[in-house]
Amino acid sequence: MEDFKRILVVSRMTTNCQEAVHCGVSLARKYGAELSIIHVIHNPFGLEGWNLPTVSLEKEYQAMMRQAKEDLDRILKKERSEGLAVTELIREGEPTREILKAVEELKIDLLVMLAHEEWRLEHFLFGRSNEEIVRKMPCSVLLVKKEPEPVKW
């Protein structure tokens, strides 16, 4: 296994991405690597041609983004206080394209992202497909599995 010098974690701005962030932090510490976290803002409500009222969905989307950002800030604050340098990248646009650009610009050795099946709503809101991202990456990719939530009856 190669030593990774530059690691990029994809944050989908969902609470579940904490698993991928923790994995990226752990690997950055182990290899003494530079750690970057990318958030790609893909606003499905900015698309033209919407004829349906989307106010409630857009509010829900904004609330999800706010909560996830607060959770991520809390995690990163702790890691930064323990001496880990973390760079946050905020990009707007089509997620796969923006992630690929960041990988090339930063000369990333390892891309870390959450491996899970996307629900249709999440795919619509966040516009990503793991398969598409993995196929296009010029670097190693680590997909982090998240334990499924127990079913509550």
C-alpha cells in the first residue's frame, strides 16, 4: 500500500458523512497527510422549468444542509484543536465534475467517500452517483460503509 500524502473526503452534507470524515481524519493522522474536505453545493431548486411549488422541499433541504454543516464544524473543530490541519473546499455545480476538478487541482492521492445506496430523494438533492465518481477518479478511492440504522418498530 502506498503512503497517501493528500486525502480528500467528500462530504455530502448529510449526518451520515461523519463516518467518511472520521475515516479521512484517521488516515491523515496515520500517514501525516494533508486532509481536505469538499462540499459541493448542488441546488436542485435552482433549475429552470419547475412548475410545481417546491417551497417546503427547499426549506427541508436548507435545514438538512444547516444541520450537517453544524455537525461537520463540530467534528473539525475538535480535530483542529488536536493539531490536525484540515482544508474545507466549498464548490458549486455538478458534483462529479467539481470533485474531479478538486482531485486534479490538489493532486489528491486518496478520495474517501461514503458507500451507500442513494435514495431517489438524496440523489435528486445531492446529485451524486458513487459509480460515476469512482469510474472517473484518477486516484485511489476508499468507500466507507456505514452501519445500517436499527429498525424501530
